[in-house]
Amino acid sequence: MEKIVRSLFSGLEGIARDDLVAERHTAQTQKMQAALRQAQEAFRAYSAEAKEYESEVLYAIRGTSKFNPALLNNLYEDAAGRAEAARIQVEQLKTALSQEEKGKEELNRKFAQLQSWADMYDSCDLEARKMIVSEIMPSVKVRRDYELDITLNASCAQFGLSLEDLQTLAQAS
């Protein structure tokens, strides 16, 4: 386990925190912004369609509409429902985007914590090492022939620390 933990922490050494956090954050933010633009465009299109049907109601009342009132009502309700669903999606994406900004701060904090654990791991006592390992690896199971099943916490995965690399290292030791 010592070898695995040291290998994990050595993987952090070459990583610049600001670059990593910015990379993870930028990629996610770009996906969310693209989805938001798409949802906003859908909302505009569905709203415009619903307004067209609304304006046709006057013609239906006068009897000059090319649609019968029941069909017009169905078309309007369908377009209005799609517009409302798109509006809700836009709001959800806006909320998610603002939460992503908060997530960047949290990611930065988690990375700083991981780096501080890496810095102090070699110099601390056994109990502190156990605490650090339990925070990084919530679950370690030993199977037959001392094969290890290691579960890394989510923040390790966010930083590209690979479980496969750890398992390869565990099997080599």
C-alpha cells in the first residue's frame, strides 16, 4: 500500500494546479454553454411558433383561418408546451452553469488538499498516514493471492489519477 500511495502522490507532482483546474473547468463550461445556446435557440423557435398560432386565432374567430379551431388549439398547445419545456431547460442549464463556477472553487480546494496530503505523507506518523489513505481510498479490499480492489474517491478521479495505474502497480509489487 505504501508503494501505491507514494505512486499516487508522485502523479500529483508534475501537475500544475491552476492548469488542471482550468482545463477541467473550461471543458465542462464549454459543454454547458453549448447546451445552453441550443436550448435558448429551441426556446426562441418554439415561442415564435406558438405566437404564430396565437395570431392565427383572430383569423379563426373571423372564419378566415386555414385551420379549424380544434386543430389550431392542438397546434398552439403543442408549441406552447415545447416552448415551456425549453424555457425550463434554459433555466436549469443557467443554474448548472452558475454552480459550475462554484465547482471550480471546490475543485481548486480539493486539489490543494490532495497536494498538502502528498507533501506531508512521508513526514507524518502511522495514524496520520492511515487517515490520509482512508480519505483518498474509501475502500481497499484484499482478495485471494493478495489482489487489491481499490476504490479512489471522486476528487482523485477528477484530477486524472488512474485506478488502472494503481492496480497495475499493486500487481507488480
